[in-house]
Amino acid sequence: MSDLRPIITVLDLLRHALPIGTRLVAGREGLARPVTWVSMLHTRPPAFPSLEGREIALLSMDALHLLSDKLTLAAIIHDLAQMEVSAVGVVGSIDAVARKSAEDYGIPLLNLPNDYPLRQVERDVVRVLSGTLPNADERGQAIREQLLQLSTENRGLRATIAALADLSGWTVIVQDKRLDIMAVSGAFSELPNFAEIEAALRQESALPAHFLNRSEAAQHAAEPVLISMAAQGMQRLTVPIVANRLGRGFFSLLATDQQAFEAVDQQFARHGAAICALEMAKEKAVREAQKRVQGSVLERLLIGTIPIDQALRQLVRLGHSPNTKQYAALAACWTSEDAPSDRRLETTFNEQVAMLGSDALVQLLDGGVVVFCHVETVPQNAAARRAIPRAVRQLAEAVLSRARAQFPEAGLAIGVGRPVETLTAWRTSYQEAVAAQRIALQWRVNQPLYFADLGVYRLLSLLLETAELHSFYRETLGDLADEAHANEDFILTLETFFEEHGNLSQTANQLHVHRNTLLYRMERIAQIGGFDLENPETRLAVHLALKIRRLLMDR
């Protein structure tokens, strides 16, 4: 009589028997190997009695050391490969030599969770091999309980996703509410065309309408939906991630269109989305707590109400190194009244910091956002000092690109301060960034404006709020500083005169007037302003006053 039991593969055991947290560390190509029985390591020779081939061998590193302190896992894998074992499950640390040995033989090497009894793993495997597959609800309950246990260990979202990918056999993808990928794990993430797959996953039109309505997705407890990705030859099983009665993102299992999702995959999707909601909430709570501490420290530092040593200790605890690395300040604000909130701008900066892997502090402050970003050490030459540090430029340009894509009507002004080497100097870099941002806002500069590039405006911008600068401006230009319409031609004439280095013929050509007309204007300018442009000191003062006027008039 023929055996009518279905063939059970290593992948089937991963999906239906092995505990959550089992990691496939080598031999992925052997997941389709059939398994007929399970064998556990004995602490007395022979280590694995009665092997016939096609077993899954289970062992702990502690038991291996009890058997012989000279035996290595790589040697055991070599011997098991000769016996045509289908897979090896190990509790304990797996070294690189053992991984290479498993990879060479194409044997799936599974790292089992330390806290799950090996005898229980054996019983679960025997149950499946005997033809008693757990139904989807039973397996779903086990998945849920083990995922919760994994969550209590605070391994984070990416570790949870990696565990689900190994266990389900699918590529697992987590996206946020804007469809940006937060975490991905599985074989497809390594494909050369993954960028194309990622672009397809970002298409809102592919999702059901009630998934896109964040409130509706939460209210109706949406079920996983099968979505075709025909252009990529793929399909995905997708469900919203819901927390606090709002859709927070999307959980997907990704397969080729030749593969078939099963009832247990519905459980993977449901419980995977639920645990992702929990992990996202935990990560958000940690970020919010860090932001509160960071914001308090940063604000007090910049206004001078916290001792430097105390601020340094708190920032080091938050993972920053103000006195061992160079940091540069960046200040940003929206330029239009109907722009999104400053909180939205802060979120955009935080997202780009995460995507770029930057060491940066992001904080709402003074009607905008301030960022302190770790930068590469700036070479001590003039050209390098005038260039925006690469890390800051990348962050600023990434935020500008995202803002233009999401909010095309809302402009953004960004100023960048020079890098500083100590926490004491952070306030200086911040003041420079704010000054550059103010000028970028006034002059409608649509790219990051670096303080070191401002020339004489570096000095003037830092004095803009002082009474002395205003007095100097009015005393130098005299009545020309009045807002009278008649003075506009005289101011333009003066500005052109200085642009042409005092050459009267070139100035007349630029203004498209006769030279005699220009001479008349210059005489009237001297009379109204009460100054003598033949005096070099006066000429310098007037030139500076005109630059101050540009700052004041554009406010």
C-alpha cells in the first residue's frame, strides 16, 4: 500500500511547526528538501543514532560540548551532510565556519530560539510529520503568542520582521502610512530589480479604497487582501497596520504569481500586522521620550540656561558625541502662510535622518526646525571651508526634494551654520544657521544657504537686530534712507556704481543713461545723502549701508 501522506519540506516545518524566532542562517536553497523524521543529538556516542537520511537534526551547543569538547558544529554538519540529513536546527550561537559548511552542502541551518524547549520542538515536528498539520487558527494562536513573547524581548521591528520572513518563507514588507518602506526581510529584497518592486508597492491605486482611509481601515478590522503585481510577476497579501484607531501603515507578504498563499498565511499577515502596530507604537513612544529630553536640553543649551557639562552628559546618553565629532546647525522654516505645520516639517526631517542613517538631533524651535548634524571633519583649506559639509547638504537636499514632492505650493528656507568641534560652540553654529535661513527667506533662495558663503552679509546678518546697525545705516545714507519713491533711482544708481567699481562710463552704460545724466545724479545723491564719495572711508561706509539696506528692505 502506498504512503498517501503529503511530502513535508523544511519550509513546511518552518511554516507549521518551528517556533517564532527561528532564523534561517544558511542553506536557503535547501528549503524544498523533504523531511521524513526528526532526530535529536545524544550526549553519548553515537551522537545521532539510526539516521536514514531526510531527517531534521536538532541539537543544542551545550549538549554538543557535553558530547565532546573537541567537536565543532561545522564538523557535525559535515558528518550529517554525508548522511543526507535535510536540515539542522541549533539552539545556541552559530559561528561563521558552521554557516559556511551548511552553505557549502546546501543544508538549511536553523537557529532556534534559546527559550523554546528543544523537546517541544521535537514534538511539534513529529506532529506535523505524522500528518497532523495544525489548522490555521491553531497555528495563528501559536504565532500570536510567540510574536508577543518576541516583542517583550524588545528586539525591535526589523528583528520581528526577519523572524516572520524566515518562518513564513515569504518576503515580508512593512510600510508606513505614506507607503514608504520601514522594514523588509526575505529573498526578494536582494533581487536586482527590487527598486522596481518597491516603486510598485508605493502605488496607492493598487490598494483598496478602505485601506487608504485611515479611520475606515481601523473601524472595519480589515482582512488581508490579495493584490496582483502583474508587471513584476508577483502578488502580495496585504493588511493595514492599525493602532489607536487609525491606520498606521501596511503589512505585506510578497510572493511570485506562480506561488499560492495558504490559510496560515492569513494568520501570518493578521498577527504580523498586529505585532508591527505594537512595535511601531513602542518605537514612537521611545522617540517621543527622547525628543522631549533632547528638546529640553537643546533649547536650554541654545538660550544658555543649562551648564555645558550637564548638557553634554545628557546628549551623550542620547547617543551623540558633541565633543569628539564635528556638528553643524541647520535651521529651516516654511516660506508661505498656507504651508503645512512645523510639526510636519519636523517629521519630514526625522524621516530623512532615519533614511540616511545620519547622527542628527531634530527639534522644533523658534517657528521652525533646528537640526544639529554630525559632519565629516572639514579639511583646513579655504575652498573646503566655503563648501556645505556633505552630510548636511545631503540631508537638506533630501528634505527639500520631499517637501517639493508632497507640498509643491509650500516653499522652504534652509540656512546652514559652520561646523564646530565643541558643544560650547553649538550656539554659534545655530546663530549662523538662523542668520542664513533669514536671508534665504528674505531673498527667496530655494536651496540650502551656507553661512560661510554669505561674504560681508555674514557680519551684517548677525548684527541685524542691533540698534547700532540701524543707526549706522541711517547716519551713513542720510535722507537717502527714507522710503520716498524719488530715492529709488538714486539707490539703484549707487548700487550700480559700486557694482562697476566706481567706473562712471560703465555705470552709465548699465543704467542706459547719458554720462552727463549720471554725473547729475551723482551730484544729487551727494547732496541728499550729505556725503562725499571721493573719500575712500565714506565710499566703504556707503557701500556697506547699501548692503544693510538690502537686508532691511527684504524683511
